[in-house]
Amino acid sequence: MKHEFFRVLTVQIEKIKNEINNNIEMLSRKIAQACKEYNIEKANSFFQQTLFTVRIGKLLTDLFPSSKQTDKQVFVVSSMFLRDSYNLLNIDKRIESLHFLTGPCIGNVSVLDRIVDFEKEVQTSVFAKGKSDSVSKVLIELARYEHKLHGCFHVHPGNGAGATLPSSTDLKLQENFDRGGYKVLHAIFSRDGYIRFYSSLDFEIQIYGKGLEVKNDGKLYRFVEVS
């Protein structure tokens, strides 16, 4: 009975925390609107309400720390979607290619369900680079629809697990993403269907469906035929 009581209490506390966060977002919008209207009195009133709400939220967090594990970022992706990504990157097997990924994000769980392509400035057998204005355009479009950039996938020449190891150029690209505030999931495909995931994030991959086998530590996979 005691365990059930504390379980219910924890659920209720989490609901209250979520309501507080929603109220803070609502008040922030009201403050912005009041500022646009040059209504200082109204803006100050909303600001004081926000401070009070934030203090309550901090008090609840200090007294009842969340039981949810939020340190590790979880990426959920279907095996069929990964094959779509692989096929798109291999339209021309003579050159490298890359694209972005986005999808819903709930807490620390990101779902990869949409490929975001862009124009390429350079594509050779060993290198690919996006066109700056095209990349900027798709990032602005994602922000416009309040979607986060979840991943950047590309393909390497060669076969086998060794072909999926990040090069110094790949690691430099990851650093550039991180510095720009885009801590995302990176993946490298080999031509014969190996996939290696890497990121500066502490992350976990959850594959939905059949068609992939894990090779080691949940970061390296390979496509397999489904019987």
C-alpha cells in the first residue's frame, strides 16, 4: 500500500511540474506581447507571476527530484526508415552523400522519422559538403515548424565495419555541429550496409522492427534479410 501511495504521489508531482513549465511558457509569451504593446505595467505583472511560478517549480524539484532518467538521449528509429536513408545516400555509389534527420521529441526521446535533404556544394568519391545557403534554409525551416535537428547521416566508400569509422573530417564536422548548438546523432553507412552511430551525447539507439542486427555495444549495426 505504501509503495502504491508513493507511486501515485510521484505521478501527481510530475504532472504539477509539467503544468508549471506550461504556465511559465504561457507567461513568457504574455510578457513578450505586453512588451510589444509597450504596456510596462502588464509586462511587470506577468514577470512577477513568472518569478513566483519559477520559485514554486524549483521548490518542488528540490523536494521531489524527478525519478526519470534524463542523462541519456534515446533515439528511436525504424529499420525500414534506416533502409530508406541508406538507399537515398546510395543513389549514386560513385560519390559520398549526406542528409539531416528530424522528428518528434518527447523529453529525452527523439524519434527519427523524416529525412531532410539539401543541395550539395561538393560531392566526390571520398567527400561531400552541403551548400551553405541550402543548409541554412533547411535549418530555418525546421525552426519555423519548431522541429529539432536530430541527426546527420552520410555514407562512406568501401565495405565492412571498418568503412564506417569516422574520419578526422567527420569528427571536425561533429565539433562544428556541437559548437553551433546542434548536439545530434551522427551515422556512417558503408556501401554494403553497415551502420555506425556516434555523437558527443550519451545516447542509446532503439531500433523498431526487423532487418538489422547489432554487431557490438549498440552502436554498430548491419542490414540483414528478413525471412
